Amino acid sequence: MREEVRVEITPTQSVTALVYSATGRERAGITLILGHGAGAGQTSGFMVTLATELAARGFDTATFNFCYMEDGRRVPDPNDKLEACYRAVIETIRDHEKFGRNALVIGGKSMGGRIASQIAAQDAVDLAGLVLLGYPLHPPGRPEKLRVRHLSDVKAPMLFVQGSRDTFGTPAELQPFIKKLKPPAQLYVVEGGDHSFKVPKRSSLTQQEVYEAVYEQIGEWLRATIAIC
């Protein structure tokens, strides 16, 4: 079941969040908030299916639009506005009557995950973990423009899901930084996957099988990791 929630950012600005209540398997007692990537909002096929599949695996899941996407603009807002939007979503979803005392996990696809990690590094929020899908380690073709300095300040466990052909940062590029993180972070590699985990047609797995493996990995990591936090 999907519910629309309004999130007030300022007295004159609000965005839409979509809440997918856990169904199917035993509820995990975890709320997962996921931000979208720079080019596609929360109603993109990727985000809707991701949230639906995680809810079906027992996780209360929420997505949302950043302000620029809500307003129909193509260029993302500056970092401070993106962070302010995500913080407002966290406050609203955390207080949602359906989620009770759930553990809170944040993250997202590409830019959404980066903003979540920046918030986790800066704020003393009670986070149980982060799920980062296609983390944008650097802009394509600009490996010197790293976005990792803040990650060492994150005090919650992190799951990185990264395609082996990701032009924003390959698993091999990410691994040296992930190995230094405390608490330990986990890296799941989507073999043959690009920034959106799409694999070549010659792959031994179908695209659906690749996505299913990603959903299962997230679910397994959440249940195993958050349970011991």
C-alpha cells in the first residue's frame, strides 16, 4: 500500500513523499528513506520498483522528491538546499504514526545517497544504517574530484551497491576508501552493471535477475546488520 505524505521544507515550500508500508514477509521494524538520483524523481520506474520490492520484504520504505524535482526543474539545488530537504523528510517520516519505534536507515540512488551520507556525517541523528546505491564517488571522467572525505565521519554501518562498470566510480575505486570505514562497510558488486545496474545483453543473468539480487542483498544486509546495532 502506498500513501502520499506532504513534507514542509519552509513555510512556502513543500515536497511529496511516498510511503510504502511493509507487506508480505514479517515486518523488520526498520524504516528506510531513499532519495532519488539527479535526473529522475521518485516516480521513476527504478525508484517505484525498489520501494515496492523492499516493502514486500518487510521494510517500511519512503521515497521523496527533492525541491527542484518537485518544482519541475532539471538542475539540482545547491547542496545546502538538498540537505535541508532531506532533513525535513527525515523528521516527517520518523514521526509518521505507522512507523512507531522503527530503526531508521537512510540512503538513496546516486545523488540521493550522497546527500544522505553528508547528513549522516554532519548530524547527530539516530541512524541505524545507510544504503547507498550507485554512490557517485566522482563525476564521470573526473577521478580526481572525489566525494569521500565526509564518509569517515559517518558512525553508522553502510551498504554500498555498485555496478562494476559504473562511470561515477567502480568498485575497485571505492574499495580502498570503504576498507578504512568504521564501523565496517559492506560493498556489493553488480557484475557488469553500470551506474543504474543495467547489464549488457550478453550477461549470464537477465536484467530482472540482477535487480532481484540487489533487492535481496539489501534486505539481507538490513536484517543482519540492523538487528545487531
